[in-house]
Amino acid sequence: MTTIAHPDVLTAHIADLVGVGNDTTDLIGAAELIRGRRVLVTGAGGSIGSELCRQLAAFEPSALLMLDRDETALQQVQVAVTGHGLLDTPDVILADIRDAETLAELMRDRRPEVVFHAAALKHLPMLEQYPGEAWKTNVVGTANVLQAAADAGVATLVNVSTDKAADPTSVLGLTKRLAERLTAWFAAETGRDFVSVRFGNVLGSRGSMVPLFAELIRSGRPVTVTHPDATRYFMSIPDACGLVIQAAAIADPGEVLVLDMGDPVRILDIARRMIELTGSDSDIVFSGLRSGEKLHEDLLGHGETERRPVHPKISHTSVPPFDPALLEAPRDPQTAPIFLATAA
């Protein structure tokens, strides 16, 4: 087996390759949005959610509520934010966004003023296999969060989206596109700052490319790349989360804020660089694009226009609202993509 650096160290090296840095945001207005307010983060145990919690804590909210269905992930983020993982304080909330009744009760009791909705299923090939699970979490779960927030008087809600929602071709993209449209509908109905933030891949997130490649190299296995020309947009997790918070401070109701991620990078170049950094002799194997996967991602979809009236790294666009009353759960979960394709 090859002895290699920790994935976090590799991520830092790869960040140089893809051109991401640590000075992409000045967080204009973020302090005013967060300080002294009750803030709730769904999916708080995930890579994006946990970094959001760390950054939000620095703005001194009156309460930072961290919600996840994974108790171990909640413990890890509690340690990162508070310095302990006792799990016996009200800042950690064990709940599933699929449970509408529990969400509604939590929102009524805790009365968050700002919500960052980061909970989602995100692995494209897995969701191609199990579209019903994508439907229940990314669509129904998001609708549950939006409805509970609207009923509880939440002033600002940020739905964390993905570039795969732009001209979607996968179940992941279709569900996240519909989540953007649902967010726009609740914004129109309430007049409140319910917005979506769309961006591409983040380096080093749990289950993402760099840790996966690192594990393949460590175990002496070939590094699997789908296509030699496949490209993706990349950003570091801290940069992405900083801009998500910034977007929350500058968005108008219903907008989709699109983060500037620089130029797309070939996945093959990252694989080669990681093999070089580790001194490995691992081979690279091309597996072919998987179902629903694009050769190149887009940050803006067909017909979407962008403008940057406030922040140089955040574009503003819009999507048509979608009335949650029109959601019809597919009788057969495997038929979810058919409904999603017509709704997205």
C-alpha cells in the first residue's frame, strides 16, 4: 500500500491546482443578518452544514440550532462549534426533514429567525438507483422545511442548491431544481427572503472526489475517472460557505444566487496530480459517464440570465415558482424521475 498524506493535506494541494483560495468573500452585511438572531442549520452534520455552523458561530447569533438525523455527525459538529460533544444541550436537534410534523413543532417551539437548509441526499449515481429516496428528502423534505419555516415566521431561509440543478439531467439535479422552484414559491407567497444558493463541487467534502481518490491510492487500487474530458467546478468548503452566508445577506425574495467558481477543471488533471503528490504508481481507469451524469456542468441553465449588482462573486438569477400543492408522490418510487422531469 502507498503511504500518503491525510486527505485534508491533499485537498490543500489540489486547491492550488483548481485555483481556489481563501480570500473570496468579505461577508458584507453577514454580521448584521446573524448577530443576536436565532439561526437554524439543517444537515448540520454534513460537510457544508458543519462549516456553515462554524462560520455562523463567529457572528454571535443568540442561538445556533444544529439539526441532523445523524447523531454522530451532530456530536462532531458540536465539538467543532462549542468545544464539547455532550449532546445534552438544546443546540443539537436530532430530527429528519422528512418528518413534517416534527419540523413544524420544532420551528414553532424554537422560533428560528434565519434558516440555512443544507440537508440533502447528494450522490448522483446512488440517487439514479433510488430516485424515491431523492424524492422524499430533496423534494418533500425541502417542502417540509419551507412550510414549517413559513408557518413559524422565519424571516430568511437559504436553500443550499447545486450546479446540477441547471438544465438538470439526473435525479439529483431534477430534485434540487424542484427545491429551488419550491423555495421561489414560498418567497412569493410570504414576501420573505427565501432564496437558493447554487454552486458546484466542494473540495474535500465527505464522500467526494479527493477523499475517494486518496483512499483508492492508499489501498493500491486504480483511480477511477469517468471520462478523460470530464470537467467540474470546484471551490473550497470554507469559501463556498462564506459566500452562502454572504448571499443570504444580499438576496431578494425568490432569487437564486449563483457563486462564481472560476474556470472548470478536468477531473483527470486532479487524479494525475494526486498520484504525483503521493508518489504512487496507481493507474487511472476510465469507467464512462454514469446515468444522468454530464460531461461538463453549467452554473446557469438555458434561458437564465445573470447580473451582479452587489457582490463580484455572486450572480443573481431566478427560477419559476412551483406550488407545493402540485406535488404528487409517485405511486412507484422508481417512476419519480418521470414526474420530476415534467415538474423541474
